[in-house]
Amino acid sequence: MLEYTDVDLSNSGSDDLKETVPSPDVTILETDSPEHGRFILSPVPRGYGVTIGNSMRRILFSSLPGTAIISVKINGALHEYTTIPHVKEEVSEILLNLKLVRIKSSVERPGKLRLECQGRRTVTAADIMPNPDFEIMNPDLYIATLDSDDADLSLELNVGHGVGYQKDNQIDGASLGVLPVDSVFSPVLKTNYNVETVRIGDQTDLESVTIDLWTNLTMEPLEAVRQAGDILVQHFFLFANANKLTGHEQEGLITSTDSVSAEHYNMTVEELNLSARTLNCLKRTGLDKVGDVLQYPEDELLKIRNFGKKSLDELHAKFDSLGITKNEDVDDDENAIVEDKEDISEA
């Protein structure tokens, strides 16, 4: 059993919490398989268990980056509703099987994998040709059956990075015969949490929250928990450092600022055509629009996991090409973006 004694949440709450709640620790419990992780946070004030557990569960499922096959080119197949000579499965079945290939990537850029098989045999993920950038984590995965000595199956697999689940990846400018694949990028297969009441001395109004998760081995459970916690911290940081909006507190988007047009200010970060590494860093920090990035201090940008000087230079280059100036001295009120307000009573 290992303990994270350096995880001290008691220093981040109010003075009342510091006085009444003992310092919590995260305990990592041993499990019977490498894909299973179990983590216990205890003690926390009553009610915090569900808040923390549910938040972690949602982030673990939806927001962790991963690698998957996004499209396939099969020799002799122009669309998915066809068959390949001497191959038992239809093309649509082969695509469904390829969707389940688990890929661990050592790089942030997309890439290609190849599979070449001839003759009578069973084809599995182990037949995918080795690539120094990608590792197949489930080589025993069944892909197809070749039922003749004359069979010839040739696949080109396009590999990409993303988060969560992406349906029907359409690639702009893709050549004829490139077939999109639904991609499961999330490295987490299953997760749940359990909240229990704990007692420390005379205090009975405390809780512990246990988080269990199972990954596909492209990411270790401990790293998954760390990244999920980092994503939550980055988002809560925005609330902790929120400034009052004055002068622009109105419905709808701002029309302009002194240095940035409304069109650029409300542009999504995807439209900047950034590298996958830089884009993923911004997205998981909650910086979805150019305006969000402009309001975020550069020293805080550099604190984002995997966001370094190279990513910052890339961001500056994109802004320069659009004529956007990131002015650290501009008052937050001048750069404030007010989106359509939601009626909280309807939430």
C-alpha cells in the first residue's frame, strides 16, 4: 500500500474546514491487475465525497486524451458496404473490429500503420506492422479470417489523437477509398466511486471516497487519476481567479475590443489549426476560445501539463498571422466575453 502524503487538501479550504477536518490523504491500494486502479481519499467533510467522486468519474470518462484508428484504406474496397475476395468478414465488420485496437502512442502527431496478410489464416492486431511511434496493447484482438490460399488483405490505418468518443471521423480532402472509423480515444474503460462515512476520534461527520477505474493499458490508472485531477484543478482555478465583469454585463457576445475583433475573440481554438499537443493542452484546461486564451496569463499557460515554450511560440505565431495581440496589460473588463446566459432555474 502506498500513500500520497504530499496531497494535503486541508490547506485549500476555509479556516473553518482547517480547524474541523483532519488533513486528507490519497491512498493507492494494490489490485489484482495492472489495468485496475483503486484510490481512496479520506477524510473529507460530509457531502464532499459525492462531489469529488462524481466529478472525477465524469472527467475520467470524457476528457482524457488517447490514440485510436480514425480511418482505414483497404485495397479493393471503395466503401464499407462491400466485400473483399477470400475474406470471411464484410468491410463493415472489419472496421468494427479495428475500432477496438488499443494503441499507445509515444508522440503527439498523427501517423500511419500497415497490415499486410496473405494466404489462409486468422488475422489479429499482432499482424499490424511494428512502428516506433505506436504500440499495440491488445495484439490478440481478432480482425478477420482469410479463407483461401489466394487471399490478400492490405490495410493502411490512419492513427490520430483525441479525447472521448468520436463518431464517423470525416477527413477533409481524403482520397477515394479512405473509410472513416468511429474512434474510442478514452483510455478508461470503466470507473465508479463509493462514498463511506468515517470516524476520526469524536468526529463522525466525515467521509471517504473510493475511486475504482479500469484502463485499456494505453494509460496506467495512476496517470489517469493524475490527469483527471489536473483537469479539474485547471477548471476550478478559473473560478478561484474570476474577476467581476463590469461594463459588459449584457446578454450575447461582445461586439469588439480595442485590440481584437469580435470574430477573432469568439473563434474556437480548433479553428487556429494548432498541433494536437497544443490543442489538447488548451482544451483540457477549459480554454475553448481565443478570448479565453487571451485572458489567461502566459505564466499560467506554461504551468499546464505538456504545454511548454514550443507550444507558446506556436500560439504566438498563430496570433500574429491573424493580427491578434495578446496584451497582458489590458484590463480584464476590456477583454471580457459574455456568452448567452443560461436560466439557472431551468438547470
